[in-house]
Amino acid sequence: MPANLTQQYLKAEAEYRRAATPEEELDCLQVMLRELPKHKGTDKLQAELKHKISKTKKEIEQHRQSGGKKGGGFRLPRQGAGRAVLIGGPNAGKSQLMCNLTRATPEVAVYPFTTHEPVPGMMSWEDVMVQVVDTPPITADVFAPATQGLIRSADIVLLLIDLGSDEGIEQVQEVLDHIGRTKTRLANASHFDQAEVGVIHTKTFAVPNKIDLPDAADRLELLHAFCPLEFEQFVISAETGQGLDELRLAVYNSLDVVRVYTKMPNKKEADYDRPYTIGRGGTLREIAQLIHKDFAENLKFARVWGSNIHDGSQVKADYVLHDKDVVELHI
Ligand SMILES: Nc1nc2c(ncn2[C@@H]2O[C@H](COP(=O)(O)OP(=O)(O)O)[C@@H](O)[C@H]2O)c(=O)[nH]1
Ligand SMILES: [Mg+2]
């Protein structure tokens, strides 16, 4: 593992996962290459970054030539505080869970392969919105490139397991085997693989579903015995809603964000309708950037109200914000 990756490198790497456009990807890759310590241990990673940079440049060029119409693969714009991606074998209950977590209405059906395209929706947790994406089933034969891209870009993957059928365990094994043959990995924490170039690990929860059915508890025991998973587990019924409150909370917590409300200098009350969200440890500068890039450039100071600070204190751009802080920006 190449030691001493800088904060800037790690930040660019995190942003790369979240990039919505090839242009954003290119920016991140260039920062990563610049920040990567150059020595023998990082030769492979350097080569990989250079290869990705030239590939991304080509993608941007092709996109321009086609007049911005076609080009590149499937890209779903990110929305909300983060992205959760639902995956699993056929009939595991992905679409049912999607219906229950969001207002989206993917088709739920007793026959497999009803979902052909990824379907996005928004889940709310308190006053935060999180993007949830339903995907086509993964089997021994089928693993759509679009699904793989979504897993790599996800903040959290929910691996649905069917406790309603004796084939459920076999199906999840097939899902894991198939993903294992690609450069994408399901893991306990998200990170880039430092040993195997190009491999991305994405944080995953195991979500055994249909616990409302009579034989489900027995099948859950079989799952633990024959296919032990290293992931944190949430047992649910997507149909009855059992376990979904815990799952929503865990999804929100896995994003590791803080909420910040803004207040106009001439107003008494903050705007509590919709918070801005930034990664925990993020600064005032990031909030200013989210609002407008001119704000970030011209920011003089801000007043902050919150649990960790004397109300109305004046702070600078590098101030680290806490959950539910209210900020009043002065430019
Ligand atoms: N009993 C029960 N049935 C469920 C549950 N979740 C999904 N189902 C049923 O399982 C079938 C497949 O669900 P669906 O969401 O379409 O699966 P997908 O292929 O993973 O999207 C449908 O008949 C659903 O009604 C659950 O929690 N309990
Ligand atoms: Mg479906």
C-alpha cells in the first residue's frame, strides 16, 4: 500500500467516486495524479491514473464531436445527500423495497427480470433526501455494466437476499461470485484498492428480505451457516415495512454527512426547509461553494449558531461545521 497519501489525494479520490460528468472525473483524476507520491511503490497506480485520464479525455472529446448527444455509458446524475444502490438476484424484493423507501414506482412482480433499467428515486430521512437506485437483477450470466457503474459510485450498496425461496442463498452466492470477477468489490468500507489497480471497494449492507414469510427465519440461519457475509446486516420485510426504520437510519448514517442551514443576514430565522449537506469534517468553504462559487471566492466571514459554538460567533472559511449548524455568510 503506497503510504502517505495526502489529504488532497484522498479528497479527490472521494470526489472521483461521486463525479457526475466526465469533466468532473477528469478534474479529480488530475488532482490525484498530481498529489500521488512518486516512487516505485506507486508506479502501477500512476500508470493506471494516466490511463484513466487519457480515457476520460477521449470520452469528453467523443461527446463534443457527437454534439453532446450520445457517447459514454449510462450516467445517472447524483441527487440529494448521497446515493444508495439496491442490488440482488431476481425476485429478492429490490423494487418492493424501492417502493417502500421512496415515492418511485418501479414495477413489482412475481416473475423475475421485471426491472430492465436502473430506476432512481428519493428517500427522505428527517429533512434530508437520499437518492436510491433500483437495478436489474444480477445472476451467474447477467451483470449489466450500468449496474457495475452504479455500485462503484454508490455511497452504500444494499445487497437484497431473498428469504422467501430456497434458491435465495444460491442466488446471493451467484451475485457475489459474478461481482468478484470484475474490478468492483462489495466491502465493509469504501476505498480504492491499493494493491490491485483499478479495483474499487464499496461499503455494503446485507439485507435479508421477506422475514414475514413462514420459513424465512430458518433460511436466515442457513444463510449464516453456508454463506457468512462480512457486511453489517439488516433483516427486513419490504412488504410489511418491518426493519425499514433501522435501515433508513443506517443508510443516512453511512453517508457520514452533516446538515447545515443557511440564514440571510437581514432575516431573524434560518431557512429550515432544506439543509445543505457536506461530508463530516467539511468546512464553511464547502458550504459557500455549494451555494455559489462566487460565494466561496468572496467569503469574508460567517456567523454560526450551533451546539459547538457560542451563538453568532464569527468564523473564517476553514471553520469545521457540525450537524444542524446555522450559518450566515458575509461576502
Ligand atoms: N412476503 C413478501 N413478499 C415480498 C417482499 N418483498 C417483495 N416480495 C414479493 O417478491 C416478489 C418480487 O419482488 P420484486 O420487488 O419485484 O423483486 P425484484 O426482482 O428484486 O425487484 C413480488 O411478488 C413481491 O411482492 C416481502 O418483504 N415479503
Ligand atoms: Mg425489480
